[in-house]
Amino acid sequence: MAATVYILGALVTFLCGVLLIRGYKSAGKRLLLWSGICFFGLAVSNFLVFLDLIILPESIDLYPLRLITAAIAMLILLYGLIWERDQ
């Protein structure tokens, strides 16, 4: 059951990223681009959760990589929020 939740979380965040990028292509608002990139990063982070907790053995720990991936995704969104405020 946990594996299903992890996969669904990754798929939903990936789908949100796709929809945000589609919105950027049609509306041209750059904040949608930054948000889409952020959601793609969060989807990667969620997929790493699935790999870490379900697929890989306990001797391999992806926790630092998961945190770094999510932090980079959030920093991209933060950069976009600050940059778009100035323009």
C-alpha cells in the first residue's frame, strides 16, 4: 500500500508540472514556468522516496539526496518568485 502512495505522489506532482508548463506555453507567464520546474523537481524527489523506501535495500540511504532535490526545487521556485516580483 505504501508503494502505491509513493508512486501516486510522484505521478501527481509530475502531472502538476506538466499542466503548469502547458499553462506557461499558452499564457506566457514566467511564474508558471518556475512553478512547473519546481514541481518536476518535487516529482523527482518523490520518486527517490519510492526508490529509497521500497526498491533499494536498507543499506543504501537516499535521504540526503531526497532532501537536496526537494531543496533545489524549492529554491528554484523561490528564485522565480523573487525574480518575477522585480519585473
